Amino acid sequence: MIRLRSVGSRLALALFAIVACVLATVYVIVVPAYERSLLNARISTLQSALGDLVLQRPQAFFLTQQWVDDVAAPTADARVVVFRTTRAPLRATAIADSTPRTSPEMQNDPVVLRAVASGRRESGTVTRNAARYAEVVYPFSSRRRALLLATPLHNDAQTVSVVRGRVLLAGSIGLVFAMFLGYLLARLFTRRIRRLELAAERIADGRFDEPVVDNGDDELGQLARAFDRMRLRLASLDRARSEFIANASHELRTPIFSIGAFLELIESEDLDSDTREEFLGDMREQVSRLGKLATDLLDLGRLDAGRMTVDSDELDLGRIAAVLEGEFAARALASEHALAVAGDGVALVQGDELRVLQIGRILIDNAMAHTPPGTQVTLRWEREEDRGVLIVTDDGPGIPADATGQVFERFYRLEGTLASGSGLGLAIARELAELMGGRVELRSRAGETAFRLVLPARSLAARLSVR
């Protein structure tokens, strides 16, 4: 059973309506036009014959009937009637007729009266005894006489009726065929839509393994390809979410278990004060690690949700470097790293001071945490054309070439590194830099690793604001 609410049924009905409108238009144009053409042909034939008969009409009144019988009717191949007419009152009486008996309805023929009134040749159609006739009339003898030629239109009516019936029959067959063909085509069309609907339901259920396939080059094919691109992106996001949850759970579980183990050991009565103090120090370190991880996860959540806002202020990278040097001086001394600060001139950039400091802390902390004691860590700033750059360089072992494209991924950690961080710092640094219109670059080789924070300079930001 056809469901009228389905797209296929609506398309089939729409095609049916279009074909019906076309056929109705054809009917309205063809049938009446054909009927008019037949009528005009009849009248034209009568007018041509009338012109010849007018020149041959007899002058004597008593010869009129004989002329009608012997000459006029055979020549015109039509009914010939001669009328005596008056104009006051307007009347027309048949005085000669090519038929054996003049019908009463011929008296005061409307076409004859119109010709007498106008004084010129007239033509038209009349209906007598349920039959339709074409007539032409010519008034003469100062409009006291009128010559009429009439021919029945029943043959033409039969021809028009046949044409009308054929058009209606062909139209009915065409409508049925259009309805059937339209429904089949609509079924094929809606089958493709149904496949897209099923694909959308699979994606909504979290099943991203089956591709969305449609080989068409039309809008539905483009929509299917867009669905497949969405499926791949959602699959990637789903994997990232799963990995994020797994890694975050692992990162949270490790310090929590460590703190729990330390608490159990501290509760032991046989623990001396020095060991107790050492365990407390380790617990403080794990708590600090938990706090940093919670902060990183909160920042990532805000970045992903688009709720992280940054200011656009004028910043001096030299002053930023001085602040970072003061913060990490004690850390460098404790970890036996040499921290050096260098810069050439003034490098003014546009950015959020708190976020720039956060990125700088991540880069310096990363350099000190993943290099051995005695490593030189250099914090430098410089101006490069229309941007300012803050560079953190270390002369540690470097990052393998196959890992340079992965260090900015969340929870990624190099194997064999000296520290076990959360693997979120560089990912946060990169996204914060992009949020401020900048970027974080990595240049690494054996014996040297450099992370570069590139931010737009003040002059560039000013030009952008003017535009």
C-alpha cells in the first residue's frame, strides 16, 4: 500500500500532477484550436463559393429558385437559400431554398439579420434542431435580398470528438504510466535516502566501522560523502575521547595509589621519623602532580568546549622572559640545570600575558624535566619581521625525528624519558598559542632541542585592527 506521507509517494504524486497539468494544457490548446481550424476552413470554402455565386445571380425574380436548384447548390456544394429582407422591422423570409422544403427555422436567420443590418458580408455558426451549421451571407439589391450558404458541421464535430477521445485516451494512459514510472523512480530515489537514514542511525548509535557509500554524482551522493567524512571525524573524536578517558584515568590512578600506599606505610608504628618525612615529601609530590593534572584537564576541557578566553594586550617578551627566569631560578639550581636568558632589543607582541607565561612555564618545565642534570637551558626572545618569538632551547639528547610530529598530541610521552609527566603540557601550549593567533614550533636535532612560541607583533595586530 502506498503511504502518502513517504517521499516516494509524494514524488510520484508530484510527477502525476505535472503530467496531468501538461496533458490538460495540451488538451485545452489542441482540441479547441483544431475545432476552430476546421470551422475556419468550412467558412473559407463557403466564402469562396459565395463570391462566385454573387456574380452569377439572376436578375429576374422568377428565375431565382431555378438558379438555386440548377446552378447555386451544385456549385457551392452547400445549402443555398435566398431571402427577402426588410429593415423596418428587421426581418428575413426565405424565397428560394436548395432543399425540397424550406424549414421554418430558416426564417429570421441570425446571420442573415446581422448581414442585413450591417450591409456587408457576414459569417458565423447557428444551431438548428440540435445540429450546428456554418453560414455565410451576402446582402444585395440594396439589402432587400440576401444570399445564404450553409453547411452542416456534424462531420467536423465527429472528427473533433474522435480527436478529443484519442487525446483523453492517450492522456489517461500517459497518466497511469507516469504514476507507475514516477513511483518506481521515487522508490529508487527513496531507497538511497533510506540508506543514508540507516547510516545516520548507525553513526548516532556510535558505530563508525561501516562506511557510508553512494556512488551518485548528484546532491544525494554529495550528502553521502559528507556523511562519510562526518563518520570518520566522529570516529577519530570517539577514539580520542576513549584514549583521553583511559589515559586520564591512568594518570589519576597512579598518584592516588601511591598516596594510598604511603599512607599505609606512615601508619606503621615501626617507621622512623626520617623515613616518615621522606614519605611525606613523596606524597606532597604526588599531590602536586594531581593538582597539575587536574589543572591541565580543566584547561583542555575549556579549550575543547570553546570557553577559554584570551586577552589581546601589548606584551614585552623581554619582561616575560625575566619573570620566567625568576620563577625557575630555584628549580634550575635544584635540578642542576644552567638557566640562561638572552635577548636582542625589544620584541613587542599581542597576546594574553597569563597564557604566554603559562606556555613559557610548560616549555621550560618540559626542557628541565626531560634532560639530564648539567644541561644548558636557554630562554631567548627575538623579533622576526612582523612577529615576536620566545625560544626555549636545551642541549639535551634531542627528540627522535619520528616523534617530532607526536609530541604535541595529548598524553603522548617519549619512551625512555627521564620524567613521567602527564603528556598534556605541549598539547595545551599549542592550543593556547593558536587561540592567540600564534603557534608553537619544534626544531630538534642531536644535541639541541628548541621550542619556539611565535606571536603576532604589535605592528601586525595594529594593521589588522585598522582593516
